[in-house]
Amino acid sequence: METPMLEGVLFFPVTPFTDTGEVDLAALREHVSAGADAGPGGVFVACGTGEFHALDVEEFTDVVRTAVDAVAGRVPVYAGAGGALGLARRFARAAAEAGADGLLLMPPYLVDSPAEGLVAYVRAVAEETALPVIVYNRGNARFDEHTASEVAQLPTVTGFKDGTGDLDLVARIIPAVREALSGSGKEFQFFNGMPTAEASQPAYRALGVKLYSSAAFAFAPDISLAFHRAVEEDDTQRVDALQRAFFHPLVRLRKRVPGYAVALVKAGVTLEGSKAGPVRPPLTSLGAGEIEELAAIIAEGRAVLAS
């Protein structure tokens, strides 16, 4: 197994739907290709922003295959997997067959899982393919430093993505994992997986976590890339300006309604002139007034870039 090590801004495409609810593969191809042209470090398709929860296995396979074709080897393509164990295994196999370079393993379905049970879940899914697996720590799938270290030692697990925002726990997990892998020669990466991750990235970076999910990249790659450069260059003035003008208002809008973390990205893609379509139930789309708010937020972010 060759593990694609990631760097830079990570692009999480939406999954476009038609007005009648079908997956719009032509729109997806254009969306992913344009995003890949903008220069991300990797593409994560059919994950949270891509409404993994709303796709059946056949749709998922088509989405992953289309994204892989659109990226055409420019950067690694990871695909989501998760949910009920049997389905998670099917998604893992489908992603491998569709040409994905790796998996982002999201939480199992519904149940609150003991940490030890999560290790068994990760092992069972990871054994389905030789693809590298990034484990997602969030929701009902919360690891502690001991079980995070245990899954990190599984042969194909190559990354740990935190979506809990529990920085105290993350600060314990990172050194525990590094100690567990010491001397193994295994390359392993940590990710900030919070919604609108840029808002918390300075704090994660202080813990040594350089990689993060950028939902904003899907509709405003210029702002996303500028922020990443500012963080990497310790340009605190530009970081603060973009946080105030763009990312913090985006967070406030996102928190207004559950599921807006996806819906506002789709609205942003549409505002930028690409087809994204509606979200699927149980998510709901932004209202007209909120779309206007989002347009104003994007304009404010670009005003910072122009200053």
C-alpha cells in the first residue's frame, strides 16, 4: 500500500442534485475539476459536505468514480465510508473499485459507541480494502488517547481527524499516538475536522495539527487559499482580518440551523455560478434572506483580499 501524504488545503466537494433529486454527475464533474484546478492538497468526495449520509451505494460509487476521473491524478482522492457496519464495508469496497486513493471513516450509525467497540469497527472496515484510512473522531464515535493509539497501529490507518473540538483531548491523543508509532517508520497525519475549520485552525496548529477540512474551498477557493497562506506564514493580521470578515460570520450563519454546514456550502457554490442543487432531507436549504447574507459574507472576505 502506498500512502498518499497530504498537505495544503483539503477540498470537500458538494454532491450536486437535480431539482428532482437525482445526483447530477455532470455538475459534479465540473465542480470537482474546477476545485482541483484551484490547487488543493487533496479531494474528499462523498464525505460530510458531500452528503454521504444521503447517498445509496450505487450513487456513492458513481460520485466517487466521477470525482476520480475529474481529478485525473492531480491530487489524492479520498472517499467517505461509515454508518452501519455492513454498509460501511460496502462503501469501502465501492470506493476502492471506483479508484479512490483512501477512505475517511465516519461514525457508525446512531449508537453511542464505547471506545473499545470503535476499535473493532475501524478494524472491520479497514480490513475490507488496502486503502489508507483516516479515522474521524466526532459525534458518537469518540476515541480517547488509548483507543486512538490502538487504531493508529492498524496497518492501513494513516490519519486521525478530530471533529469534537476537545483540544484538551487532542493534546493528549497526539503524543500518545506518536509514542505508539515510535520506531515503526509509519507515516501518520492529524487533521482538524471541525465545521468551518478555519475558525479553529490557529488553535489546532498550536498543537501541531496543520491539515484541516476547508468547506469554504468549495465555493471561495481564493479566500480559503489566502487564509491558509496567512496561517502558514504567521501573518496574524491577515488571519484576524479574514476571521472577522468571513469565517466568524460564516460560523454564525452555519449555527443558525442544524445542517447548514452543508446547506450554506451548496448555496455558496450556486452563488459562484456552478450547479449544486438542493440538499436532501433531512437537511434544509438556506432561505432567500440567508443567501443574501452569505453573498455579503463572501464579498466581505474578498474585500479583505483586495486590501
